[in-house]
Amino acid sequence: MCFPHRLCLLLVVLQATCVRQASSFASSAVPHPTAADFRFDAWCDANSIYRVGVQTVTTPLSLGGRGLFATRDLPKGSVVASIPANLVIVQEGDEEWQISLTNQVMGLKDDTSNEWIQSWKGCGALDIETLLNNPDNQDTMKKFVGSIAGQGAITHNGAKKELTERLENYSKRLGSLSAEEDTSKWYSLVLSRSAYLGKEWGFKAGAVPFFDMLNHCHDARSANTELVTFGSCLDKTKESSNEADSSGLQRKDMLLVLTKDVNEGQELLTQYEKAVTSEEGQLKLWIQYGIPPP
């Protein structure tokens, strides 16, 4: 549960004193951020992504090699970041979200001032990109199926069926995607970084800056964050419109909220897929996110 009156206070504090700058970073429990992390911080600052008590850090200690870490002890219910709605890349019109988001992101990929999208370039392309580039290559398909079949709950037939369906969907969408050499890579990255945005956004899919720095954990007990809209918080607590106005937030603005107490130095985590023990869930995690079964 998040509380709008608390958001108001947090926003004031964030805007006044708590937007962390490179020169002021200090936490003995968190590895020192890299130059790339500080560049991302600067982009967040410039785009009014307010953060408190959390830091993006590239480190082997992160489950994904780069993640969000608490720079101090934070209680359950804390709002650790607010992301303006205008920064969210959201599905447009009736176009399939995979097509809409991929085309929008590819339209930004050459903008060197957009440190968020630039950070995607440093991500290794998912294994499925090889298949997307060679959809008719049966040897590639057999090799990929063979590499994941038998892992966790994944069966040979299940892996082949899932991959075949994904390749067929990609082939159908290809004509509506940007015709560039690296389209398959950006398509794969979009699939791995998107989320459904909830009621305020018409339950559309979108990519949310800062939130996409969170890594997945297989164990639901380790997940300690949730992404919500400010509007949903207002509705849950039945706060007045005056409360919304005084916060400086819009209903579609995104908030990153802690669902558990978090200690200094602890990584903030989420679950990309909750059905981590099912074959369907494990296939989604491996193919879409490059995460093997637990």
C-alpha cells in the first residue's frame, strides 16, 4: 500500500535535496557506481526521475550485472522513485505492442542524448535473436531447442512449440517493423524490457525508464518492489483531488514502491514472471529474458 500524503512529502524532499549526484554518492554497503551509471543518473536528473535511497550500480554483485541497490535502510511502503508519464514509451493505437514499442525505440536508438536507450546498446542480444535472423534454419532451431530442453520443467516438445510460435509471430510482424539490419536485436530487447502498465494506461504495454533496471528473482520471497501509477494509489486510499494537486504528480506517473523492508546494500528485485515452476513460465523467462530455470 502506498500513501499519497507520503508521496507529497517525498517529492518535496526529493526535489529539494535527495536527487543523488555523482559527487555526493556514499554508501559503504554498495559498490561505487561506474561512469555509465553516473551518466544514467544525470539523464534521470535532467528528466525529473526522482529517486531516494536507491542507486543504479554496475557490479558482479547484481543478479543481472547491473541493478538498483538501496543506499540506506528503507521501510516497506517507501516510494523510491517517481517516473513522469511523458517518459514512458507506450503502445500506440491498435497496433500490436511488440510492433509499436520496437518502432518507437528504434526511432530513439541514434539519439545519443537519451542515456536510457543508449544503455540498451550495452546489453547482449538474447539468444532468440539468432533464430529471428534465421527463421528457416532448422539446424539453428534444433540447436536452440536442444540447449534448453530438459532444463527445469522445459520439455523438447514444449520448447519447439514455443519457439515455433514466436518465430511465426515475428515473421508476421516483420513487415510492420523498421526495415533495418539490427531490427531483430531491438525487437528482442523490447520484449525483455516491457511491462503492462495498468488501468490508468488502459492496460497497455510500455517501457518504463529506471524501472527496467530492476532484475528478476525466481523466489517470490526475494521480490521487494512493485510498479504502480500515482492514480492507482489515490484510488486505493480514496484521497482527494487536492492531495493529487499538492503532490505535483499526474495520475499516469509511475511510482516504484517497496513491498518489503530493504536493508542498505540490498538489491531491489521484481519478478518478470510469477509462474517460475511451470514450463510455460520457464520458457518465457529463458526465451524472452535470457533467464534459465532455477
